[in-house]
Amino acid sequence: MKYLATLLLFSSFSCTLTKNNNKVNDVKLEALTDSVADIYASSILKKDLYKDLSVLASDEYEGRETARSGQKKAAKYIVERFKEIGLEPGAKNGSFLQTFAVDAKNAANVFITLNGQKWNLLKHFYYRGNIKDTSLLDKQLVFAGFGIEEEAYSDYSNLNVENKIVVVNEGVPSSINLEKNWVGWRKKVELAKEKGALGIITIKNNFTEEAQRIGVFIQNPNMQMHDPGKRKADLIPNIYISDSAAKTFLSKISESKISIEIDIQEELTSDNVLGYIEGNDLKDEVVVITAHYDHLGYDNGEVCNGADDDGSGTVSVIELAEAFQKAKNDGSGPRRSVLFMAVSGEEKGLWGSKYYTDNPVYSIEKTVVDLNIDMIGRRDDEHDYDNYIYLIGADRISMDLHVISEKINEKYINYDIDYTYNQRTDPNQFYYRSDHYNFAKNGIPVIFYFSGVHKDYHKPTDDVDKINFNKVQRTTKMVFYTAWEIANRDQRLRMNGTD
Ligand SMILES: [Zn+2]
């Protein structure tokens, strides 16, 4: 499950609770009146869950960070399991993988050499802005005052800066009245570029403090989901040095040569893993079961194994796939189709589920539910017993779903269902923090299955030996019966506010 950090905008969310709960009394379990489902529910085994999890949450999988080798390895493992089980490839072109582009930045890969002398990032220089990769070798330097040009004032008059690196003072000359926006860096950088300069170096007064502040961002490699509509970086290199560093070369600036090499952009990919079982007579409609298999990668050199988050949900999806495929092989396959999807990019910001719902393989209109499993293997501090589960979202889009889920729990599982986090006012806002949300925002009924946050959440200590497999198994069975009922009943789940 994703950090709360990027969640800001949901306070005005309106309450949509159920215009049609007058009808909920007529909702019955239709597909669970005999014991057929029980045969396949009983194939969900603790030892199988353990076996898969002890692989996926081992150090070899390097914390399964999106777009990195551990995630790729995990995708491969899940594909192999899906094949072994006998699922059909669920993505396009006969593939189990739905691959999406990721832009990564290795912000530390900026190298500067002055007169053969290497400068160190954050010690001798830092840079700002969204700069693009470039290689400027043995370029001349030229000093251009404050780097300002207006009608009544110019630092560029009689100065040829073309194909050179411009060196400027920070700020504005105190004696002249100038437009306010020269104080920021952007206008100066744009002007230097317009004049034909290849880069700009600003002599910074409080260099050390700024370098420290900026270092936090530069030393953290970051990733973004590739956005083809986004403007590409088009700034020239925008470098800052200390005034003491400037003194040593400004006197001989005309004989100096500088090289600036920037290699920070990385084009990566990540993958959702999709396995599919085609339904019998209602196959255009799809039940989706999701869990994210990506996690955080390393934390200061230690692997974050993410056994609970969300290894527990991932192995649950694999067991669910196996149970449904067994039923299918025995001639008891579901009426609706079922998509088993292990999602990536979740920890980065629900990327994989966003990519899927923006680029669905199966019609969104005919997607009848998303059952999302994220962290189901631990006990949180709010409970002193294990016999509980948090459900989030079940009533928000379809009261039918809520009632079915309640009835299934009563009949098969007997958890204390905790709806604390389903309250719209709950400060944790978990409803927006895992992959079901991308389905919910498309009007698809969802349930988020969750056993709560614990002290190992997002820590290198989220390990397999702390997982309660009894709980993973029971929750997997709860999802199984719910998916079975929804996949096999006559009518698809009714939306709130409709007939
Ligand atoms: Zn997480």
C-alpha cells in the first residue's frame, strides 16, 4: 500500500451512500447454494501461499521495486505460475504482460571538468531545473555580468556567447530598477539560451546551504510514469558554483575550457501480469482480482521484502487463479470471465492500475467488480486478536456487493469485519491508497481487503516469518467465495442509484 504523502485533494468528496438500499433485502447468494464452490475453496492451501511468498519476498527479489530488476524477476515468476496453473495470457497479443513506460532520473549523473580538473557534485557545484541529457566537451567560458538584458540595460551588449558557457552573478545589480522576475533563475537561463549559450553557471552567494537543500532531491533517484503529453526538458544546463570557486577561475576565464556531461534520464518499463479465465455464457463481463506485486526496493542498502505489502495479496491472487482454473478444468468454470492481475507501480502512485484502467484489455463498462487484496497477513495495533479484516469501499458503488460480502462472511468466514477505514472521514483515507481506487473512479464496484498497518510497514523488516498464513488463507477464501458468487450469479451487481 502506498504512502499517504501524495494525498491531498479528497476532503470535498461527496457522500454518495446508496439511493437503492431499499432493495438490498432482496439480495441473496445465488451461486453458493450448493457445495461446488467449497471443493475449490479447499484448494487454497497455506503451504502453497507460503511457498510462493517465500520466493517473492526473498532477498533475491530485491524488494521488487517498479522497473528494476527485482520487479522484472517477480513478474517472470508470476507468469510462470500463471502458466503452470493453466491460465490464458490476459494481456494483448497473447502475452501475460502489460508493459508501460517509466521515466527514471539518476540525478547524480552530472559530470563537470574545468581545465582537466573534476568538480564534485554538491561540493563544487549543483544544478537546477529539468535539464536534458547532453555532452558539452571543452567549451569556452564567458562572463556576462548578471546575465540580464532589458531595454535600458544589458549584460550582453558586445558579447558573443554563442556555443559558449555563460558565467553570471546571482541576483540583480542594486543600482538599477529592473523587472522583478530577474531575481529567479528561469528568465536568465532562457535569455542565455536565446543568445546561443550552451549552458549557464551562476555564482551563488549562499552556495553551501543551497547545495545541502538541493542535495536531498539530487541524491534520491526518482521515477515517473511516462506521460507522452508532457513537455520534454528543454533548458540548457543550469549550474551553480560558490563564489570562492568562481574566484579561482574567473581571472583566467578566457583561457579556460569546461566540459559538462549530463546523463540523468533513463527510459525504463514496468509490467502488470495478467492471467485470464474465459467465462461460459456471460464471458463479456469480467470479474477482476488485483494485488500489487511491486514494493519499495532497497532502504539504505537493506532489502525491503514486502512480505505483507503486498506479497500477501500477490500469492493470494495466485491461489485464487489456481482455484478457479481447477473449477474450469472440472467443467465448473465461471459464467463470467475472471481476470487475475498482479499490478506494479503501486508504491510509486498506483501506476499499474492507472495504466490498466486507462488502457483496459477488457471493457471497463463490462468490468463488474475489482476485488483488491493489499496487506492481509498481519495484525495491527488496533486489535488484540486475529479474527478480523478491514473492508473498504464495498458499499460505495454497489450495495449489492456489500450485502453479498456480508452474507459470505456470515456463511463461510466469520471474521469481525471492521469498517473503520471505510468511513469517509477517516484520516488515513485508505480508499484512495491502493489499486482498487483506479477501478472505483471508473464507476466499478470494489472491495479493498486489508489487515491493517503494523510496525514493519514499509520497513526492511516486513518479512515472511511474521506473516500469519492462517489469516492469508482465510482472507483468500473470503475473496474466492465473493468472486465466485459475482462471477456466477444471474444479474451483475447493481449500481447504487439505479434499478
Ligand atoms: Zn506499500
